[in-house]
Amino acid sequence: MKITVALLLALLLLIPGYACMPEEIPGLGLTPKINQFEAMPSVINQGEATYLRWSVANADSVSIDNGIGSVALTGEIPVSPGSTIFYTLTARNFAGETAARTQIIVKGEPTIHPIVSTGTPPTIVTFYANRIIITPGEPVTLSWDVSDATKVTLENVGQVNAKDAITLSPVNTTTYVITATNAAGKSTAGITVTIQPSLPAEPIYEGMIILKAIPEESGSLVRGTGYLDYTKNETVCAGDTTLNMASRAFLSFNISSIPNNAIIEEAILDLSDYTQYGDPSYMRSSWGNMGALEVYHLQYGSFENLGFSAYTETAKLTENGEFTNYPISPWAWDVKDSDNGEPVIQNLIEQGASRAQFRIQFFTTTNWDSTSDMLCFDDASLTIKYVIKK
């Protein structure tokens, strides 16, 4: 059985204590609302004129019967019926229609003095916006065409030509009202431009690349007894030697294949595949301990350049890159940022850098047990996830 809007309204009104307007019924949409429809005055003598006045909201079209036809959402028009009559105003939109009726009572004979024709109010032929939903500050163009008007105004703009266009950039939802007037009356029309929040651009590409450390650019530096005495080793080991000399490890990864407009989502450094020598530990009962293991961002350049500056240069600790519980498995964490929140990997990509490099070291140079205590990371990998957006 097909249930009409009228039948649904009738059924709802039978429910005790239930009252609602049609536009409040879920699923029926917002039907037009007639705020005013009246004749002023509503009682006239035969041959006299009166004005029909109306105001409608949420309508796509408005019409009045008895030969008047389509009208604007708001306006007034003179009429001079020869006898008592009812006028019906009908407002329509996609959700339905709403109607209102007003009566004009005509009394007696025509007056001696003939009425002077007052003409008709202006006609707003078109009032159009090229878009009605925009983001804050985005331009919208309003255009209009008005006939038979002596004055045309656009609210919040001022007086305008009868046929023209204007481009505006509202930052809040705004209703623009155009008003056309002449000696016979006025007509109005309105357009609401809705502001919706800017939405993030949808990713058009998601990428992930798994990088192995570059053997020719990775290795370690062992500090000697002299101020500038450093020995380079091809193994990527951090710890100390049998001579109680500290070793710091260096890792280099090739990131040149990542576009410089990529947005980095993750940069996972994986040290799970490690090799252990001796007893590198944070706490031990005899001798000393190696302290925390620390992983830093450091663009040191080539393996040949490893030396005093690479060993001693101030570097940026990776986020959560200080370990007091090591070694662990799995041993992987996001190193895209430094511990102070700097987007290090993102900056490297935007700068067009070809390498992302790291220095790994223990906080304490040696535990003085004359044993080589090392953690070596020759099979370390760096996995970078990114997106490219519009």
C-alpha cells in the first residue's frame, strides 16, 4: 500500500501528545514555508485596488492563481478584483508543496473616481550563483537580470545595475538578497551560499620502499688514543674493543627514489637482524656498563669522510631512539622525526637529499673489561611509507 505524505501526517496526528510540522518529519525533507500571504487591505469597494503581499522560504517556485502566475519568493502586487475572491499561493520544492489562501472582500458599487493604474512590480528574471557550496574564501559569482525596476540593490553590496554579475569570496555561510523596486512595488529573491570546511586532498598515490643499508657508505669508527686518531671499519658495530676503545656505527640509506612532493607517513628503522659480541649491556654486576644505546640522525656524507667530525658532531636523537633495554627483537621503530618533533626524513625528502643517515652509539664509551662488547647492524633496513596528494 502506498502511503502518501498526507496519510502519514494524519496517522501521526492520531498519536496522543504528538505534534509536528511536515518539514520536521524524518525523511520528508524541508518543505516550503509560507511566512506571509495576505491582502492589505482585505476589504475594498468595487473598483478599488488592494495589495497582495507574501514571503516564502525554502521554495524553488512560487505561484499565485487567478491569472497572476509565477512570482518571486518575496513581493507584493496590486490587484483589483470585481467581486469577493480567494487567492491561493502555492510554493514548491523537491520535498513537496505548501499552499496558503487569503480572501479579498469587495463591497458596493464602483467609486466615482476611477483608480489610477499603478502598474506591476519589477520582475527578477534570473538570480544565479555559479556554486552554492564552497570552502572558506573560495570565489563565487552572482549574476542577475531584472526588468522594469527603477532601483536594484544587493544586500551587503549596495546598489547595482539591473543586469550584472559580481564575484565575492565569503568566509561564512551567507544569504545574498537582491531587491528590485519601482513605483508599483518591489520584488526580492535570495540565494544562500554555504561554507563547508576544507577537506584534505585524497591520496592519489601510496608508496612504500624497503631500503637496505648501503655497504659502501656504512661502517664504524673506533676511537684511538690520540685526538684525531680514528680507525674506519666496514662492519657497522657500536660498543668497545679489547683495548677499551669506543666504536660508533654509521648507517646510510639511498632515498633518492622517493619523490620530493611525497608526504612521509612512516620511516621504520629495523635493527632486529643484529650480531652480538661480548656482553654489551645497560646493567651488569662487574666492571662498568655500556649505558644507553642511542640512535641519531646525522648526515655524515661518504664512508671516506668518516673521521673526527662524524664521530663528535652534534646529532639529532631519533624519536624514542634511546634504549636501556637491549638488544630486543623485534627491534624496529619510527625514525621519521627527531625526539624534539623535527620532521627530519620529511625535510630530507623536500630538500631533494639522496641519503638518510644515522649514527649509533653507546652513552658510555667503554665498560673497561678489556673485552670486545659489540652490537653490529650490517643487515639493518629502513622502510619508508609515503603518500602523494593532489
